[in-house]
Amino acid sequence: MSEVSLLHPVQRPGQRIARYEAPASLEAALALLAAHGPAARPVAGGTDLLVELDRGARPGVEVLVDLGRIPGLASLTVADGHLELGCLATHNQVVAADAAWERATPLAQACWEVGSPQLRNRATVAGNLITASPANDTISALLALGAEVTLMSAAGSRTLPVGDFVTGFRTTALAPGELVTAVRVPMLGPRQRGVFVKLGLRRAQAISVVHLAAVVTFAPDGGAGADEPLAPGPTTAPVADLRLAIGSVAATVVLVPEAADAVRGRPLDAGVATAAAEAVRAAIHPIDDLRGTADYRLHTAAVMTARALAALAAGAELAHRPPNPPRLWRTGFTGLYPTGADRAASVDDAATITTTVNGYAVAGTGAASATLLDWLRDHAGTNGVKEGCAEGECGACTVHLDGAAVMSCLVPAGRAQGAEIITVEGLAPDTGLLSPVQEAYVACGAVQCGFCTPGLLMATTALLEEHPEPTLAQVEAGLAGNLCRCTGYGAIHRAIQSAVGPPPSSPQGSRAAAPGSTSQASAE
């Protein structure tokens, strides 16, 4: 019996990657996939894949083909009535796009519900679709909106509706050597409204117990033309069609045409919404798992359907749109995927990569098989970067990568080639002193054991550069990816308030609230 087999599963080393490739063109990426066959795996954000590799869930994968250096794949554009997303377009790019909120509302809402700001800075909409878990929030939105995907291989390209692309539990129609290069999302028409609703077991970083997206097309009424836009606010127009997609209740996200049958041709009043909810109750047969029983899912799916339709009838689908949501993009951020041949990489563990960490050039080997977290600790000497969970849940490993806060435990180390990285050691470079944010944390007693503090400092610094006077809602959203097990969050909120205003006289001292924020007492 080997020594490794005697270890608990969480102690065992993850799957070892022999080579990291970051080609500078789509043609080169497709050639690599064709050359290495099943041993190669394409990676965009990597937020799912790196966890799976760490758990040994992708046997046989030896080569990562990172698409992040390829120009054009991180695009988000509006054309011909569609929102067109390159395969590197992240959830935070969608969150930042007014056009997505206004005319692809369910997708923007679903992207906002995914993970935390650091995860949304890396995780891609295409990756969420490719993972094909029924709990993946954006799939219901894409299905309800009627989105399609473009797939490309060395042999050519093809297009599939999302409903045909996802073939089963975590399975898709992707053929060997094929890539999803784009997702094309029809935007809501003048007589359409859409909404996404999610039930989780906590307020952030939650896997859905149930999620659903609804898109209603309203027929003309009162002499209105077929293309005349709906007036803002409540409507009594009859329903022409409903696309209702529900996730986390079956092996795949499912469309419920029975709900459309229950509402078609009728004004969307309370009775009709209830009829749709009852149709859902009769049509679905939910799963049981640790997040919820089948009975609970059945009940909540019906309730969520009725509430979603009531919001659409009232024109209130954007009532909870977060104003100016934090993305944790630092000043000067121009995109998470700097491209071009000069940024390309082809490395094994013996090869040297070069990057800039806290303003200094750093070179090191071992980048093929390591995460950015481990590489920074082992080769850059930045031990302030901490591993708490190794799966993007705690935020202790947060660093700034090319201007965006990310979880370094979920970034391949090869991504550091040619990058600009800031860790907690670089918040006050060359001064020997603390940054204003660090000083505020000390003054307000926002540190106890200190393990989570580096990640919190990195998230806070990015938040305050993006929102110099954040509201409490922005603070809570900006720090949603950072867990603290000691202090509670009141002292952390006070530290952020202190960093944007006069410092308190003591950790317990009273002070006026920062503009747009809460008082010290209410922050607790």
C-alpha cells in the first residue's frame, strides 16, 4: 500500500498537469487540441476545472490549453438584436453591461448571482454552460432566452441551440477537439420581459437549490401594434408565449411548456400566475440531495414561478438591480485577458516563466503543474497569499491579476507569464509603512487570527479604487467572496468606513458614517 493511499482524500495531491499551453491564435489552440487528443483540456477561467483536477475528477488530462491569450474571445457586443459573447466573456463583463441588464435581463441577473466578484472576474458564461451542471445559474437564463452556441474545430464550425448543446448531467454535444467560441443571446423584444430567480442556502457563494428564468411575450392589446413597446409598469396585455426554464430539479435544466399552456392568451394576473405555478408542480419531478428534498424543491419551484410571473406582470423585474455593482476592478483595468504572441506561453515544469509581482520582475519554474497561489508562495516569496479552501470559497488567496481581483487558487500558474500581479505585500510598496486600508484595519480591530486578512485587504483595496465612497450594499457585495471566521464583519465594515473618512480615535471610537454608508452601530 502506497503512502498516498493512506492519506485522507483532502490530503492527497491533485492531478498533475505536465504542460501548460497558451497559444496566441484560435488556429494554434485547435491544432494543440487535435495533437494531444483526450490528454488536452481547454481552459478559459478555470474556476471549475482546477477544482476538478485537484480532486482527481479529470483522469487522463495532462495538458491545459489556455485560451486567454487569443484576441477577440473576451468580446461582449450587441449586434442584430443579439448579445454576442466570446467564450472568454466573464460574468462580471455581463454584470457591467447596461445592455445585458436592460435587454437580456435574466442573463445579467444570473451572472450577478454566480459566486463572488473574484470568481466572476475569471468564470466565463461559456464555461458555466460547458460544465453543464443543472445547478449552473446561467443555463436557465440562456435556455429561456433561446441562446445558441458556436462550436469550432479544425474541421469547421457549427451552431447549436443551448437546449441541444447540453445533453445530460454534466455532458454536452462537444466533439473531441472542438471548442465553444461564442454564445449568441437573443435580446428581449419590445413586448417581452424576462427575469431570473434563485433560491440558495446563503446570500452569496451559494449553489442553487432551485433557479429559474422566465421570458414572457405579451400579445398586443387595446389596439397596440405587434411591435409597439410595452409601457413601463403593470400590464394587462394577454400572454402570447412563455419560456420557463428551471434548474437544480433534474439532471439538466428543463423547459416547462406546460406553464406556457396555462397562461397563453390570458392576462398575467394573480390567478393566471397561480395556474402556471400549479402546472409546474404537476410537470416536474425534482431530485433529492443535501441541499433540499424533492418535496421542498417542488414547493419552492411553484412559489418562485408565481412570484417571477407577478414581477413580470408588474414590470418590476429590475426592482432589485444592484446600483453600480462592484466588480473589484482596480484603477487602470483594461481587461483580464491581455492577448498577443508576446504573452503566449508553452511551458512544462522545467521551463521558466517571467512575471511582475509587486513591481518587481520574478522568474521561476514549476508553472505547468501549480496554481498561481502555490507558485506565488514558492517562487515569488509572497507568503501573505494564503490557502484556506483551495476551491474559491474563502477569498484568503485573493490577488490582483492584471488589474482585477481573483482567487489565485483557481488560476493556472502559467497565466502569470507576462502578467502584472499585486499581493498584500505590494499594497504599500517601498515605503516600509502600511497602506491606508491596512492602517484602518489595525485601528478598527478588524484583525484577529489574521489568516483571512490578506485576502480581505486585497478585496477592500480594489473595492475602494472602484468605489471611493461605497454604500454598505456595495461593501457587502464587494466582500462577498471573503470569509472571516474570527471577527465578525462589523469591525471590517468600520475599517472600510474609516479608510474613506477621518480615522476613529480608537477601535471602539464613534464617528460619523461615511457618505452613502451606514452608521457604526447599524453596521454591526
